Amino acid sequence: MIDDPYPESWQDLQTGVKRLFRNVGLAADVEVDLQTPRGTVNVDVCAVDRRSLDKIKYIVECKNWNATVPQSVVHSFTTVMHETGANIGFIVSKYGLQSGAKQYTHNTNITGLTYLELQQRYFEAWWRRYFCPRIGDAADRVLQYTEEFNGQRDKAYENLSEEKKKKFDQLRSRYTVHSWMFSMFNLESVSPHLNTGTLLNVPADLDNFKKEVLSQILPGVEWHCTTFRDLLDLILQFLKDVEEEFNSLFGGYIFDKGPISGVGPEGPPIEGRFR
């Protein structure tokens, strides 16, 4: 799972849905006022796929209830969908829809999902568009220090004291493989048809990914986390700490600029990130 499937509050649920949509490339916000023939209606989450030909609009009703959602909620949501011209509607909740409510949504553009099911629905897109590029971008910054040939680094290296050169050589020897393997997470964004073996296969679950992939990159390291988002934060922190070890020798980041990043804090704004 990407996030905790049982958020503490309805605000957390709304924020989680918004963040997930942004991560996969949609423009999304919470508490959005939309115009209808009868006036203004406020929706929990509204998202738009601006790269789609018809600017597909998603509307989400979030119900962080400790019970299944009744049919009356679906009836009201149907009116909102119709009057706002939304293309796809989700009712996201802890425990899904009641049987009658679920039956009512058949053959409509409304789908009832638990928060976990929503994450599962978009996991592959999240993995390819957000998780992998963010790791790859962070690793690329370290790779500039550790790669075999880098003229800017070599020039700066010559200006180091002998003591710092020795420290740099030790760091480079320690982190060359790690930075190279983590940088491979960017390969699919750069070359979608490149065969990367099993490294970038969409993982079946978190434990399997830790065992089959991370154990190869950093043997012996234990990743204490229960969600992929927490794992992403841990990996990014590891790479940031490694970069800072190099930066400290040179008095800061020595390169003119980092690798061109298509991923911001919540999602990828650059066209090239989307396939």
C-alpha cells in the first residue's frame, strides 16, 4: 500500500486522495467549489487530467466513516456528477459501499472504493511516475560524484587537500554501487523500452520489494516502514545524507545544477514524465 489505508480524520483522507492524484500527474485540490445550474456545490476532491484530450474531470466524495456508505449518499453524488459535468466519480471510504449502494452504481460512471482499493487502482502509475523518478533524480545527484568520468568533479577534486581527497576516495568507493543502482530507477523515464530486468518491476508488496530489490542494493540494511511512501522517504533521506557527505568536502554542491527533474514534491509537472 502507498499510504495508511485507515486515516485518522476525513481531512487526512481528502489530503491523501489529493496527494495520490497529484503524484500520478493530475491537477487536484480539496474543497473545490464547482458551478452547477442550481448554483455552487463544494466537492471533497476535484482532479483534472490536463494532458487528456478532453481534460477528464474526476470528483471524489470522501467518507471516513466507521461504517459502509448507504445508497442515499450515492443518490446525492449522482446529482453532483451530472450537474458538474464530471467524467469519473469515486466515493472513497474506509469500508466501501452497502450492497444496495454498490448495485446502484452499476452501469454508471461512479465507483465506490475503500481508500486501500483506490491506492491499488493507481499503484502502478504511482510507482512509475512518482516513486521511481524521485529516487532516480536523488541518486543522479550522488552519481555525479561517484561516476567514472565527470570533468567538473575531477577539476574540483584537484583543489581538495590531501586529507579531503582521501576522504572523497573512501566515500566514492563506498557509494559507487549504491548510487549507480538507485539511479537506474530513472531509466524507464528516459528510455521506456529499455530492459531493466527485475529491478523496476512493479512490486507485488512492500516486503517482497525490500527482500528482492533493496537487499541487493544495500545488503544488511533494514528498512523499518509499513508503506511505500514511508519507504520512499527513507530512501530519499539516505541519498540526501550521502550527497551531504560529498558536499561537505567541497563546501557545497559543486555542480552547476542537478539533473533535470520531472518530479516535484507531489507530482511530475514535466511533459516527458508521462507515457
